[in-house]
Amino acid sequence: MTKTQRGGQVAKVARQVKGTAGRAVAKAKASRPVRKVQVTLGDLIAAAFDVAGETKAAAKLVSSRAMAEATGKQIVFVG
């Protein structure tokens, strides 16, 4: 949330930020019908690592809300 000042008054302006993964899922939903594919957890992690390039970024991507909506499962990394 940011604050802007106009004429001596302070107004709060809320911003809705949508992550890139969320935009990709929304775009995929709108563009074509969903095809169900069976993928292992290792395949998801490997693909996320290929895209993100770092371990922490891959873990964040795989455990994101958009990925949970896409897979129907919540993935949590511990450690």
C-alpha cells in the first residue's frame, strides 16, 4: 500500500500485485482447454529449477499459490 498526498490530505492507494506465475496460469486458463497430464513431483521441481535457476527461487515457485491451484495440491518445503 502506498500513500499519496494531495492538497494536504493523505490518501492510501492499494495496489493489487499479481505474480508472473499467477499471470501465466490465468492466461493459460483463458486461452485453451486444460489437458490433464500426470507429472511427478521430481518433474515439477526440475522444471521449476530450469526456469528459476536457483534453488530458493525454484522452491518458491513450486510452493506458490498459483502452482497449488494448477496442481490441486499444496507443496511445502521444510528445511
